[in-house]
Amino acid sequence: MNFPADLKYTKEHEWIRVIEGNIAYVGITDFAQSELDELVYVEVETIGETLAKDEVFGTVEAVKTTSDLFMPVSGKVLEFNPRLDESDGDDPTLVNADPYGDGWIIKIEMTDLTELEELMDAEAYSNLVE
Amino acid sequence: MKTTPLTDIHIALGAKMTDFAGYNMPISYTSLKEEHLAVRQEAGIFDVSHMGEFVIRGKGALDLIQKVTTNDASKLKLGQAQYSCMTNANGGIVDDLLVYRLPENMMTNGEDAYMLVVNASNIEKDWNWISQHNTFGAEMINISAQTGLLAIQGPKAIAAIQSLCTIDLQQLRYYTFAKSDFAGQDNILISATGYTGAGGVEIYGRNEQIVSIWHEVFNAAKKVGIDLKPIGLGARDTLRLEKGYCLYGNDLNDTTTPLEAGLGWITKLQKGNFIGSDVLIKQKEEGVTRKLVGFVVNDRRVARHDYLIENEQGEEIGKVTSGTLSPSLDQPIGTGYVHTPYAQEGTSFFVSTGRKKLEAKVVKLPFL
């Protein structure tokens, strides 16, 4: 299973990628998408809200189950990946196909960069799930 | 956790495993959708060795089965099977099951003999229930722990395995079965039944025969160019739901009656008394107050077990019992009990996820 070295990970199986300054992308890991199997729906209704670390920012639905999504760090939800929004006729299975790329879920503005240090690196995360 | 003869093989194949009715079972090997479509389009093999099997034989065997089940087992010819239910004194369903009338030389001991195939989660409950009502002196043998079961299903299932036996599987009619040598193993029961609606057979053998049969089935399929895939319980559930087959624990339980569940066709109220028959006769006369219906959801979100069903006024009118995204239709489908006035085809209602209300419409079962 693939866990890119440039990401940070949570025990709830989210990843975060800082792109510049305090802006980051958040998604779910390859392990998470594999456990969930085919996603049928991704719901994010927190756009514009500022949420604390570990707060729920959305849910993913797979054929067999529903699972909450948690903020890896505190921050403001700037954007929900438009390619996942099924109401626009788009495709939640992108998360299965490309969890770290096209299947990113939200873009956030982090409010406390020191929280990043509490997250797992790729090696620690792969030890957790493998 | 209990295992089947194939548990180690599933793990070696990289299957995701889950605790199902106390058994360590494969939920999927690759992806649910891929496995589902393999069975609809080609062929798949399921390890369902967790299912329970009881042999009931001897003089009182038919009387006992007639007393505890709703279908009319007296209509069974040798080598024939029927779908049936066991009901309690209130008409609620103890379990749904298959009843096989065994041909001579198959555990019959020279007597009338039947095999009951029950849900894994209910083996102990069913055994106690039937034993408790065995005032007929029938001999009962629980062969669940020694018996393995493989379901080989799909439009190409028969062609995949025909080379493994001498009987002509095409000639084996739906809900009949035969005893045969199969894949070099003796005394195998080959049954033209299944839980997928995709065609194929189910194969019962002793535990020690099942691993070898599993491998031989893959070899045989390969030789005739059929891409047979191992299929987990995840796809088993979506396959059965598309066909509107009930799942015990979801759609059926001790409080739902066969008439409410749409199983009137296996409830033979004319056959004579059986447990719960008085209640069911009355319910049939008065009409049921709720019915199990199929519905499609006008959304991508899935209606799940125990979600409430509401009418336009927001009043509760029922509850979801099964729901999934149909891999064949690419649409969320489900079943649930609703108050009878809402059970008509075309009726609209809402499924509440707790936070959202999903629009749904009653459709005729099966979905596919």
C-alpha cells in the first residue's frame, strides 16, 4: 500500500498535504479507501466554517458503511473538491482511484501550524495499519 | 472465532475478513463491485460453509418438518428442495431455510430423510427449536460442523464445472439436486439453488473434501476459459438484495411474519396445523398492517438498516431493513417494512438518515 512521504497522517486515516504557508489539502488514505471499498457519496457541508482539530468536517459513504471525516488540524474549510460532489454529477470513486491526488476531499487554511507536528509521518502510519 | 475449511485460503488470497455469525469469513477479495459483476456476467465461487445443516429422518421426520415449517414438505419428491420458514407461536419467523428431501442411499438409513439448511447465526436456536417440538420421534443429526458448502454462481458457472462430474448439470432443474462424485470426491450433493439469482449450483460435501473441490473448480474453469472469481459476503449481500431475497436478521426476524415479508407463497395455510398457523390464518383474513417493500432512492446516498421511513408529513411509517448501492443498476436500492397504505408500487416516501431525508419510491421486487 502507498503512503507518500511528503504527507502527514492521523489515526483516523486522514492525510494532510501542506502546499504553501498555511494552506493544505486533506483526504483519506489508501488504507481507508481500501477498507471502505467503493465510495458512493462524499458529503462536506462545512465550507467556510472554522473547525477544531478532530472535529467532523464531512462524511464518506461506501456501499457497506458510512464513516465520518475528521479535521487533522484546526482550520477553516475553504473548498470541497468539486470533482467529488455527486450533486454535480461527479464521481466519488476518485477517492478510491487516486486518494492522494484527484481524490483530495477538502482544502483548508490551518490556524495552528504546530499541530502538524503531532501527526504521524508515513512510516509511523504504515506501522499502524500494516 | 470459528473457521471454515477454507479460512486460511481466503486469508492467503488477501481477502478482507470479518466476523460473521461467529465465523471468520471473507467480506471481499478485490472489490465488492468487481465481485458482484463477475457473478452477474461470468462466474464466482463463495465459501458459505458457515451455513448450518440438520438431517431429520425416520418415521416422524415429515410430521416434524410439517409442524415447524410453513411450506408444504409433503409435496417434495426425492431429490427436490424447497424454500421455507420456521415460525413461532406468534407467526414470527424463527428462521428461513431450505428443506431437501434426500434420495435413497444418502444419509437415509433406508428411511425417509430430509436435510434442513439454516442460517449460521441461527444454528443453535433452530436446533433447540426443532428439538423442542420433536414429539414425533424423528431422528435429528446436526451435521453443520462437518459439512462444507460452496456456491458456484453465475451464467457461466455450470459450464465452468461440468467437467468435474458425470451428471449433466444443465439438466438439473432449479430447486432439484443430485448426489454424485464431484472433482474426485464421493457423496457430493449438487443442488441447483443459490442466493444470487444468477444461476449455478451449490455444492455440499464433508469438510475434508471442500479444500480440494475449491482448487479443482478453479482449475476446471480455467481449462474452459472461464474467469471464475472468489466472491465475498459483501457481494453476496448486494447480489441477493438486487433479486429481493430476504436476509434473516435484516428483513426477517422473530417479530416479522412471512405474510408481512412477502413470503405468502411459501406459507401453505391449507396444509394443516403448524406452529403459528392459527395466527397467520387470522392475519391473512384481516390483512397485514405492514409490508416489506422494495424501494429505489432518488439520490446517491444509501438507505441503511434501521433508518426510519417517513411520509410527506414527517410521520414515521416504517423502517429500512436492507439497503445498498446496486452495482448492476448503479442506484441505491433498499427494502423496508411500511404501513400497508404506503406499500403500493409508485408510492413516494422519505428515508431519514438522521440528518437528511432521502426521496424514495416503492418499486416491484425484484429490482433486477
